[in-house]
Amino acid sequence: MIELEKTITIQAPPYTDQNDKVITPEPQVVDKLDVLYHIHPEQKMAFATFSNVPGRFMLYQGEDYENNQDDINITSLTYKLLMVLGDDIETTINNQFPKTLEQDPDGPGSILTSMIKTIGIKSSSNCSCRRHALEMNEKGPDWCEQNIDTILSWLKEESQKRKLPYVEFVAKSMVQRAIYKSRKLIAKNQEDSKEAESVSG
């Protein structure tokens, strides 16, 4: 258990359940972290996991493990973990959660996914179309516009996998519409933020 100097909020991202309802998990406000250390000499690695956060934090691996194995103990592991977590522990931990489309509803990938969903085509949590949509969100509407041929090739490949007809001009118009809508929503949000700042200032 690691006692924190101040409380942090652990917030899992929103997701859509089986009934197509967007669920936002309750945030957890904690002042300590329930950590479990894993030491694997045969694999030359030591890492940490938390009870309420996905993934693992690598502390020692390979040559680094070999050079420090005689000194690896709870104290050294805790010190190394705090170094890995950095100054902004809350952000580091929350970044461990897998990204979801619901986190960025105004992103071009999220908007395109919603448009495709309206014609009866759904993406699963682990399908390539969802990964591509997350990439579109991350890179933004400008990148999507400059790389529209890449996005169309993704849609074509996914259509072939699902044995669905692919009509390029329809797909292109949907992507362009998603980019336009995303750009408009992002601009509006930025404008609203500036107005809110000027009012509070």
C-alpha cells in the first residue's frame, strides 16, 4: 500500500454497454494505492499492478533487472514505482485505462462510427474499425482530411471482411461529413471555453 500526499481521482472512461447505453463509471477518490509487486527472475523483470487500474507498470527489465536484482525489495520497488508514476500520479494512472470512443464524442472517428452505426453496422470493442476510429480521434480532423485515402482503404477492408458492399463515393462523403462535423464541434467547444474563461476572469 502506498500512502499519497494528496487525494487523487481515478476515473475510468465512459463506454457503451450491450444495450447501447453510454455508461460513465463512478470516479474513485483515493489517498492510497493498493499495489502488488510481481518479480519474475526467469524473465528478468519486476513490475507493479494496482487493484483498481488496468495494466502494469514495468519497474525493472532485462539488463536493468540483472544489474539491480540483489537490491530489489519492497523499498526499492516502491521508490522505482513512484519515479515511474512521476509528479502527476493521477494523470499517469488514468492514462492506463484503454481509450474509448465515448471519451471523445466530437472526434471524427467517433462521429464516423455513429454514422456507420445508423445504417446498421456496429463495431465491437476489439475490431480494427474501432482502433482506426480511435486513431482518427487522436490525430484529429486535419490529419483525417489529409489522409482520407487511408481511411477509405480501412473502410473498404472492413467491408470486405464483413462481406458488405463498398461504394467509394458514399464512403468518401460519410468521411468528409464526419470531418466537417468534428471540426465544427471542436471549434464551438474552444469558443465556449474561451467565453467561460473570460467570464470567470
